[in-house]
Amino acid sequence: MKYSDRAKEIFQQEINEFQRLSETINGDFDAVVEAILACKGKLVLMGIGKTGIIAHKIASSLASTGTHSVFVNAAEAMHGDLGIIAPEDIVVLVSNSGETSEILNVLAPVRRIGCKIIAMTGNPGSHLAKDCDLVLSVHVDHESCPLGLAPTTSTTATLLMGDALVVCLMEKRQFKAENFSLYHPGGALGRQLLGKVRNRMSTAVPRVSTDASFMEVVTEVTDKHMGTTFVFDGDQPVGIITDGDIRRTIQRFPDLKAVKAGDIMSRNYKHVPQQALLTEALELLDKYNITTLAVTSDEDTNDIIGILSIHHIIDFVG
């Protein structure tokens, strides 16, 4: 068998397991989300080994999306790191078997501190699950490992459950791109999120008057290399003409010399304020399936001061 064929089998096997897991999600998940939202302290995720790596990733994702969370290695917790935990915190203990000694050892001291404890485990009947306040089951029937020993499907299932928590908490908190950028100032992602429209827009705004000829429209669209031009009635923007409008005009009108810009423009052009984040502009472009936006001043949405193309954003982030 080709390795690629075997890989496809593994993908499908794991997908089947995750589908079964998704069907078991119930009110326990709701209770966990509500408990985290009501938490006055922080969320402390604890694990060890490969499951600990997954717990660390979940904690990082939560921390970067508005949930005050940290990861503590369960073994290190018993040697002083429990000092990071306070009574108003919630502790999430992550263990696939629910019988890992390092995890079970922290139950009693965490309980004495006074925290609510949540188990994320693949064994809902384990000692861990029985001794916690709330349980998130990440049970899978089979690992994709042919020996059934190496954590494979189970660790991915735990990661998926963590992703579900992250997204639900983000949505409930109405976490926005500008919030996200506060915690991600570095790298390409930071540049994308922190970048403002005014920093990437072109001020060479393509423009024609309502009585401009068809050839004047074509010339302006061609010369400005934006695939579009805005139509003005005096100083007032009243519409937009795209290269698609130009192609349709050629098909519809037998006498192009008689065509004026006002005859073929669309009145509802999309615009974005200059202080908006590039992510906000990208959402508009994607929502309306367009490639350019008018950039307006923050005080007057009819004052077009620039134009932003999808290519401006791609070049910036890339």
C-alpha cells in the first residue's frame, strides 16, 4: 500500500472517532463554559507528558483569546508550582486515562486550596472523573496507532475539545480582532492585526465624472491598475464601475460612444474608514466577494480619501 493511501485511512479513522465524540457532547460542556465565564480568578490547566503538551497548547490559545489561563506541569506542581493557584481559580486536570498518578496526586492539595476542579479525560469512569466537580469526556474507542499504545487519536480529540472551549468563550465574550492584536504584536500575524487601513491604502483614487465617456472610464480603470473607478457628481461620490461592469457594458450596448459613466455605475459601493484594522477590511472584502474598498475619512463616509485592494493586504501580511 502507498503511504499516501495509508495516510488517508488514518485521517478517515480519526474523523470517524471525532464524529462519535461530537455526538456525546451534552450539557456538561455547557456547565464547563458557564463555570469558566463566571470564574473570578484564572483557569489553570494541568497535565503531564504528551497530554500535558496538548493542555499547554489549550492554555495558550485561551490566554490569547481573552481567558486568563496558564499551564502548570502536574509533576512540578507537587514541588512548589501549586503556589501559582489561588482559591478563586478553576483547575482543569487533563489525563486520557484518568488514572495518571501525577494528576491524581494534585487533587487533594488543589481541593484544599479551594478551587473548582474540571476533568478532561478519555475515561469518564476513572478516579479523576469521579473526584472532580465537572467532567469533559474526550473518550475515543481506538487510537490510530496500530499497537493502540501511542497517544494519537486521543491527543487530537483533547485538542479538539480545547478548540471548542476556546471558540465558545471567544464568541460569548465577543472577542474582536483588535483584542486579539493586543496579545499578538509580533510576526506576520501581528502586522496583519495591528495594521491600519490608512497605512496600506493608495491615495491615487481612480475617479471619473458621471458624464465621462465609456473610453474615459476604461482609461481610468486601466491606468490606476485597481480594476475599478469611483464615479463622482462634482465632489460627491455617487457610484462605482468595476472591470466586470465594463465587460458587461461591451456586451449590452451596441453604441459604446453614447454610454456615460452614470449609465453603467453601481450606486452602492463598499467603504471602510481609514482607522479600521486591515482584518476588518478583509472581512468586508470576503463578505461581499469583492477586491477593492473605498477608504473614507473617519468623520465623513462620503469623503473618499483612498482605495484599498486585496493585494495591498496580501503584500503586507506576506
